[in-house]
Amino acid sequence: MLKRQLLRQARTCRGLRASPSSISGLIFNASPKPSASYRPAVLSTSISRQIISRNYSSAAAATESQDGGNQAGLVTRFADLTTLGVHPNIIKSLVDDMRYETMTDVQAMSITPAMQGKDIVAQARTGTGKTIGFLVPTIQKIIENDPSLAARTHVRADASDVRAIIISPTRELAEQIGAEAEKLCRHTGVKVQTAVGGMNKSMMLRKTKFEGCHLLVGTPGRLMDILADEYSGIDAPNLQALVLDEADRMLDVGFEKELQQIVRLLPDRKVKPRQTMLFSATIPKDVVQIARVYVDATKFQFVQTIKADEAPTHERVPQHIVPVEGYEHFVPTLLEIIENGQKGEYGPDPVKAIAFFNNTATVKLMDDTFQNLSRALRELPPTYVIHSGLDQRQRSKVADNFKKARSAILISTDVTARGMDFPNVTHVIQFGVPPSRDQYIHRLGRTGRANKSGRGWIIVRKDEIPDARQKLPGLPIKRHDDLVCATFDTRRAKEGEEPRLFNEVTQAMSRVRNGVMREAYEKYIISNRAPNQVQVNAVNYWVTTQGCRKEPPPVSTRLLHAIPALRRLEGVTTAEVRDDSRGGWGGGGGFGGGRGGGDFGGGRGGGGFGGGRGGGGFGGRGRGGGFGGRGGGRDGGRHRTDNSDPFSQMSNHRVDDRPNRRERPAF
């Protein structure tokens, strides 16, 4: 019922057209019936698109009727924010320090109503500048309630009097928001602190107690931990603003319980009013339910910044699937794509690529391999690696370096699939079948951002094509068979026939550490839920040829105990292996010349790469009772739709992007 209501409202919004006006701004057409529970307002602006914004406050509607209609101008330049009451010191940071001039749609549409004191529910994609859209009104609200914070001061702030909290789904995104907030607060006395998982809690608490905190940015788990800890010294008895960024993502990764608990730990909104801003790329039913808990239904505005006819990234960006015979083709094919990009075959922009693998062990292997490759391939762009095994400082440094790079390769697990904004990414290359269709889309969303061009690739073994078809229906993925390295038959090749890139990769993998190879090997043979002989044969061929090993590495007895089915597969050996980085089963291999011969033979160390079907991902949605419902599951249980309920009117022109069961993939 609620879904039908949302779709009906979406069709209504698509039918609206901007009213002509000589004023470039937002026109609120007064309703003849002030008692209406909501009223669409149509935007006519110079921002190059029409955006629907709805005001659900009955009181505001009545006031506008009495005034004959409120023609509030939509501010689109940061320098003009003084007209909305934003303090000059905040504007100084925006204009002079950060060099911002014109607002994006989401910034213009969010800041104006937020500065009027309304709660905000905004549908906006990542990479659209929404961070500034909620930081400006949040910081201004802190200063407005305590004018002494408008300028820098030597008075120490109090950690037990946090004025605003911003909740983000990932530590990377929280760190980005915190850094942006510090820039905005540079000329003010507002103190910003960040609390995320992976950060030393006691060190963070000491820093916060010493410096104080007005604006706290964090992930749900760490924020709940700190606020629930009576000895942490951090509290928010006078909370004035609360922001939920990427609300749909927080529910995707199972933060329902944490978000519910955080609400309970904060002051009662009825006793201590606060402003709430909720941002989400999609508005499914579970986000509507969380809005019911956090947002003031009597005074909020829904901001729609996505055009009804605007195609999402996964429908707009060219996508190719590249079938290969085995894992030994993965890295050479990646290098061929990079080289073609450097030649301008995919466009004039410098190559900036993200390569996604399904587990940390494989990414570590790629790190070793590309360090060795960089010595032989001088034209190869700088390569960066990020995965969950790095601490927060290391991950932040890698992310910053890749952001600043004009041309580079980032090798990553799904830790960067959402929530991190890397500018000008031209290629997203995925290896192996992704854990899910949603994860494929999230990864692809790192390219083609901010109206830039991009291209998606997925490289899979030929025997994985049926699995890819099952997991990736309804996507415009086209088969690509024109890459030399992808179509080369290593099993039938004669000595000396191998493409140049195969030689380079084999030489690089021959120097990879054995411990790294063994960890990746174990991940590969169990990448399917039920290990099978085809998978084992493919991995063993790869490590004994391109990996230059005389025999496959032994697996740990612990793994055999955990997965007894491995004992029944040929080619799987076991031994108590020590966690060394060198030594072991060296020598051998190469293509065309047989084991121990050919151009690629010898060498110590190991390699490995690829995807498989398991691993990765951020998990599913929580199974609890949800927000505001009586049942369980992702939609928060049953909820009776009420036409007078303002939240039920929040439209989402792409409520459900899942394909029809009958849709078949194009490859």
C-alpha cells in the first residue's frame, strides 16, 4: 500500500512543471485551502534543472495563504548566504578558503529551508555536494544559539555539551565529513571531533575532553558506545541539530538497532527541540520509517534533487563483461585496459581506475604484484591499495593520495564501494562475480559522478558467466571480446607466443611473498559456498603457471576442519604452515614450456588475484523490528498508510530498482 502511495506521488511530481517567473528562485504557490496537510511547491531556477520541493507544515501553508504567497528566493551562490543569516566567518571559509562559488542543486535546495528552521528529508545521490548542504545550517545553528562561538576563542569547550551530531555509515565518510567541518569552522570557535570504529577510543576521549566538542561526527556503533558510556565524559543535553547522512546505507549495513538506541540516548525532542536533517540516495520504505522516528512531522520539508527522468549511474555508464579462461588472465587484462585508456581509446581523460576484488587477501596479493610491476612498466600510473586490514590513518592517507592524483589505480575491497567520493574516476573494474547485484551497482557508482563520463568493466572466468547472468539481470552490460589478453589461450600456446603483458605479470608474481600467496590461494578455493573441483583446478593451474610454483600451496589443517568437503577434492594438500613471507614451494612454471621450463620459470614467492563469488559486501539489512512497525524485516513491519500522513507522501521515482524476474542480461 505504501509503495503504491509513493509511486502515485512520484507520478504527480513528474507531471508538474515549473511556473514561469522573472525571479530565479523558489515559488511557493499558496493553497486556497490552508488546512491542507501538504502542498507541492515548484522550483523555477537557473540551476539547469527543475526540482520538486514540498512543504508539509500546515502552519506554514496557512501563513503563506495569509501573506498572499511566499516568494522566497533560492540562494544559489555561497557569497549570497548572508541574505539567509549565515555568519560571515562561515562564508569566509566557503568562499575565500575553499573557493566555492555556485551551489549544487542539493546545496541550494537544502540550505534555504534548513536556515528557516525546518527539518529536512532530502533525496540526493552521493557526490552531489550534500555534505556542505547540511554542514552550513548545522554550524550556523550552533553559532546562532551561542554567539560567542562566531569567532575563534581561547576558551576551552566542554565535551559534555555537544550541540550537534552527524551520523555517517562508514568511518571513511565520517572522516571526510569531519575534515570538511573543520575547514568550515576555521574562523569560528566551534570545535569538531570525530568518533569512528578503528580509532583508539581512549585516545579519542582524551582529545575530546582536552579540546572540547560542539560538533560530533561519527559512525553509529561508536557514537552509541560513547553516548551510552557514563564515564566517557561526552554528552549532548542541549543538542540543537542532528544529521543522518546516507540513511539507506546505514540500514543496508544493519545499523537499525544502533540508530534506535542513539535516539533513546538523546534528549526528548518534545522537551528539547532540535533540527533534524536526513539525507538518502533512495527513499525506500525503511527510510520512511526511520524518518518517522527522527523527523518532526509537523514541520519538515522533503527535498527531491533527482529528476524523474534522470538515469542512475548503472543505467547511464557503459558497462562491459570480459569472459576469460582462467585467473591467469585477470591482471594482464587489467593492464591492457589501462594501456588502452592511456592511448585515449576510451576517451580523452587521464586514466583513473578503481579495481575491486572480493577479499582482503587478494588485495594484499595485488599490492605485492603491482609493486613489482611498477619497476618493469614505467608508464603504469601510480598504484594505491586500500582494504580493511589497514588502520584508519593508513586508509585516510591512501584515500587522500588517490583523490589528489590526476591518473592512478586504486586496488580495493568493498570498503570504498560506497560513502567515499573520489573525483574523476574513469574506470571501475570488478574481478569475479560480485556478492550481489546491489554491490555491483555500488561499486560502479564510483565512476560517472557529477555528470562526468565513466566506464565499467567486470572480468570473470567463462564458467562463472551463468552465475553472473543470475546475479546481474536488468543491467546494460555488454559482452566484450576484443581484448588480446582476455582471449589468449594459455593452455594451447607455444613457448614465446605469450603477449608481452603476460610475461611482465608472471615475472612480477614470481617475486610475491609466499605467505601472501598462500592466504589468497585459500580464499580462492573456498570462494564458492560449496568448494568444487572446477574451482580447485582453475586456482591450481594459475599458481603453478603464472604464480611460478612447482605445486599449489598447502592449506591449513584448520581450514580443512572447517570445510571437510575440501578433503574430497583432488589437488588440495595440507600441512602445518608457518606464517612466513618467503621460502616454501618455489621454482617452476610458466606458460607454454611446461612446469619448470619456458620463459617464465623459477622464482620464489607467490601471487594471486581475482574474485570468486564469496566474500566482500556489507552484509544484509537487520532483521529486527525496524522503525515504527509491528513486524520485522527491512521495512519495519506493517504500517497502515494514511493519506494525511506527511511521511507517506515522500516520493521516490525509483523506489524499487530491482529488475523484473523475466529480464535477462544482455550478455
